[in-house]
Amino acid sequence: MKLALIIDDYLPDSTRVGAKMFHELAVQLVQQGHQITVITPVCDSSDIVKCERIDDVVIWRFKSGKIKDVSKAKRAMNETMLSFRAWSAIKDKIKENTFDGVVYYSPSIFWGYLVNKIKERCSCPSYLVLRDMFPQWVIDAGMLRSGSLLHRYFRFFENYSYKQADCIGLMSDKNLQEFSDANSVYSCEVLRNWASLEAYTPKNGQCSTIREKLSLQNKTIFFYGGNIGHAQDMSNLMRLARSMQKHRDAHFLFVGQGDEVELINQLANDWELKNFSYLPSVSQSEFKEILSEVDIGLFSLSANHTSHNFPGKLLGYMVQSLPILGSVNSGNDLLDVVNSNNAGFIHVNGDDSALLQSAEKLLLQKELRTSTGRYANALLVDQFSVHSAAQAIEKRFEVGNATT
């Protein structure tokens, strides 16, 4: 099959988990015999559309305004224009037989128009990989008033995006249940987050390591990598770092970008944390190197969430056999998935004492860290492989093309 994959951020320059996941999916689909074209924006190009190839994946980069690391107003404006700019740039490249299916990724919620135009021209089905319940999580976080004009604006595009999907893949059983209860007209299934199963192995003669750069030799490193924003409630993890200061061999390393970078650095300064380091986003290759050196993978989800996210960063931890430690909103089925498989320790956000106790166990019991990390990797192989995700999407398209 000839498939179009649409996402708002892609390799090699992106540091985001979604971009890494989508490239791994594209490569896996190529290995399964399909022709893959990724359609994605670029903001620093003089060309309306630029074509290139990475790992046998064809990439069409269309010219766009910036949508990352800009003001919320500018981001909203440029994201709104994504589909229109994309279609204007690539419509002459798309014929009746160009694609047999479209896979699009949310966030962003603004791909509906582009997907609709491709489906009309190619008479093909589409699959929405839905990873973010926007704008609902913004309302949950108190950043947007329910029923406001802006809320209704975002909801229009969200619903229009859903309507273009022949199937919507959600990341957990509870997400599927809640989404289906609220949106019963759509065909949905569970499509878990995925990752390649190949762990990173440091290269021979590697000049320096993150431990050497930050003078963290002989430290047990609690690592957070990824988006540092409101949805994560980073103050939750900063409280843990503060409580762990009594353990001189524990260190917290955060790497990423987002709206709460200033907050975590301010808290580290206010609390005079000596066991904390922050680094801005790094390349995917550097990120893998760091993951190969740290000891425990951290994550956090805001207690105000009503959806049940499975953060993509956990997959990177699992690939490297790191034990998982973190907090989720009440009722999130991620807690049961990880804890019941002995892949880590997850608690409800706000239970600081339980989170601290688990952190101390992982710090003081090296054998527990090792065994929990092995179970995390086993869980990845069993439920979160990129091969399984590619097969699920492939199967949907085979059925969809048979009925069109």
C-alpha cells in the first residue's frame, strides 16, 4: 500500500516523542513492504514544499509558520493554517492513485481539512492516532473556560478532525471507554503507544558521558525527559527531588522544553536544591545516549486530568530497561498496567509520601531497580512494540480498501 503519514513535528530536528514514534512506525511499515510518505511542516524553508528521504521514508515538508516554542496566540494561528498551507503546497503532487490510506496524528487537532482533501482525491480510508484530548486537558488544568468562544473554536476543529477518520486509535482501554461514551458515532479501538525494541548501546570510544559532563559519577540518576508543561504538573516531581535531598547519592536530571521550565528552575533555586540539574532539549541521538546512562525513569501527569494518557516518554525508559516511577490522575489505567506487571511504581498524583517511599526503595535496592527494569522491558515487548502498532493499522486499511 501507498500510505500518507501526517504529523506536525518530525525527525531529524524534532526532539519530541511523537516524532520519534511516527518515524519508527514509518520505518516499520516500509519494512512490511509499504511505500510511506510523511507530510509535515517546516518553518525555516524558502521552498513551498521540500522533498527528502530518511531510512527509505519519503518526506514532504511544506512551508509553515512556527508552532513550537512560540506564544499561545501565534501557535493557535499557525496551527489553524496547517491544513490549508499543506494542501496548497502538495495538491499538485497528489493524483487519484497516490495514496491508499492516510494516518494522521493528534496533536494537532487541525489536520481535518487536509485529510478530507486527500481522501476525496484518492478515495482512500484514514486512521487517526489520537494521543491528546485537546482542548479538554486545557479545561481540566483551568487554562481555558468551558463554553468560552475559544473553547468552541477548538472544539469545532477537534470534531472536524474526528469526522475524517474511518477509525480512531486511542492509547488505553479507559481512554477508549470514555471517548466512546462521549463520541459514540465514531469507530474506535485501542492502539497503544509504541517503540522500536532495540536498546541503545554506547559507541566504542565515546568521548564523554552525561555523568562526566555534570559530575554525576557514582550517583543514582532519577531522569525526566520530554515536555515540561502544565499537563505534567512538574512541581509534583520537584517536591520529590526536595524530599530526596537527604540522600546524597540521588540526583534528579530533567531534560526538555515547555511552559514550566521557568517554574522548575525557580523552585530549584528557591529550595536550594543541590540534587537537581536541568538541560534544554537535545537531539534524539543525544537523548538515547542519556537514557543509556541513567537509572530510573520519571514521569508525572496532572491530577486534574480526566483523560488517561500513557506518556510516550515511558517507552524510551522501557526500551532501556529502566524502572518507571511516577504519578497519574486518579483512575488512570496506566497505574494498573505498570504496577501489575512489576514494571515500576506509579501512584496517584498528590500522594507524595507514597511516591517518596517508592523512590527510596529504587535508590537503596539496586537489585530491585534491575529486576523492575527487566519487567518494564518485558512489558514493552508484550504490549507496546512498533510491529504490533503497524500491523493493527495495516489490518484496518486492508479492510477499509476492500470496502471502498
